[in-house]
Amino acid sequence: MSALLEHLAGGITTTCLCWAVTRRDGVVMGFTDHDRDLVFEGVTFRAGTGMTARALAQVAGLAVDNSEAVGALSDAGVREEDLRAGRFDGAEVRLWLVNWQDVAARVMRFRGTLGEVVQAGGEFRAELRGLSEALNRTGGRVLQQGCDAVLGDARCGVDLSAVAFGGVFTLQALRERRVLVLPLEGGFEAGWFAQGRVQFVDGAATGLGGSVKRDSWEPGLRIVELWEEPAILPAPGDQVRVQAGCDRMAATCRNRFSNFSNFRGFPHVPDEDWITASPRRSIAAGGA
């Protein structure tokens, strides 16, 4: 940083902005508003992608830093299908001020995530959210009968990679853009995958997925209906990973997953009917 400060103090500067975007699927993309590519920290920051950053607003205290990334949709930069597929949702963003004559002279100006992305006329605008954005999220737990853990996470502890809880199937057909036709194999009963998850392993929709609404049988086939159609549609022959679902009830946790010791709900909490119920008039009057 001292090298950059010394350069800025010289009066004539050769600086530019570089930013790295790390998507949740692990893909790292680098961009710069300079007129040639730059490389540092193992990332190639590509010029000519048409991507720029608006003025960065940073304040003291816990207020949210904010800015905006603006660019043209292109195969060399950000593609429309990737935005529609949600591959940039929540991506990590790091922004540097860099001396392009000596990339070692740089300082990080911003670190956060991508927020809302808007597309219009072959361009996109992506909101940048600072690290303090996490302070706006509601925390804590709710007293409820159902479990508040996510099936397979650290609090749940169920190993969803076990063959008893799912597998990879070859897509036979796609109906109504969100109904997956799979082979009836693996010995899973009808409804086993309801409220579970689907992820596409290969093909154009690689890495995408969705939540299962309904899981049923037809002669020789398993029909898995998603709540929403994928942003990029899979094709017959693609591999699909399907995982078991959970209705978050204590009986399901105990009987299906043998995991009641990790149940994160409160099954004995009275329901709303009990709370609002009133005694019979004869009891209220002192009768038997």
C-alpha cells in the first residue's frame, strides 16, 4: 500500500480498477477498466469486457458500503444465460485500485457480494453489497415444532452422499419444463424425494438445481416435479443427482433418518389450537 501512496503523491498517476468475482460454483472471473489485461493473485483481469464500476460510497461506522457494477453482456465477460441461471447471485466481489505499471502497488477498496442484478438492452447492472450487509439479516431461532436445520448441513448431520438417501440418474425426458422423467431404479419408494433437492451434474444446466415438489411413480418410471423450472433446461441423457427430502417433523427425523439426537425443533411445543382453546362452560363454572 505504501508503494501506491507514494505513486499517488507524485501527481501523475497510472491507476485503474480491477475486480475479481468468485461465483458460488467456484468460478473466478477478473475484470479491469484498463485497456490491457493485468495479472495478480493468480487471477487474470481481462480488459475489453465492457465492465465498469460506479463510484464507490464508503462511510465510517456500520452503514452498508455500496456501489454498482455495470457492463455489457458478452461471451468474453458476463453471459445472459449465466445471469438468468443465478450463477452470479451472492458472488464474492473484491475491488482494487491498482497502478497498472506496477500491479504490486495496489490497495483493496471494496470487498462484499453481488446483490440484485438487472438486465436491459444487452447490458446488466449489479448491486455491490459490503460486508456489513450481513448485519441486516435476522438472526436467532424460533420456537416451533418443526426442525429449523437444513437437511444435510452441519447442524443436521445427515450424510446425504450415502446411497440410502439418493443417487445419480439419467434424465429420460423433460415435461412441462419442470417435470423430470427418471428411470425407476435404486429401490426408493414413491415420495422419497418429495421436498428434497435436485442438481444437474452435466450438460448445459451443470451446477443448477431446484427443490422437489412431488415424487411419484409411473410404470417403469419415476416422475420428479420441481417447484420452478430451471433457468437453463436440461436435456435427455443429462445426469441428475436427486437427494431425499424431509418435512422437518420429529417422526420423520427418527424413522427415516435415525437422527433424532440432532433434531433441532421443539416437538412438544403446544400448537395454535391449544393456545387459543378455552375450557368447556361446565368446567369453567366449577362442574365436572
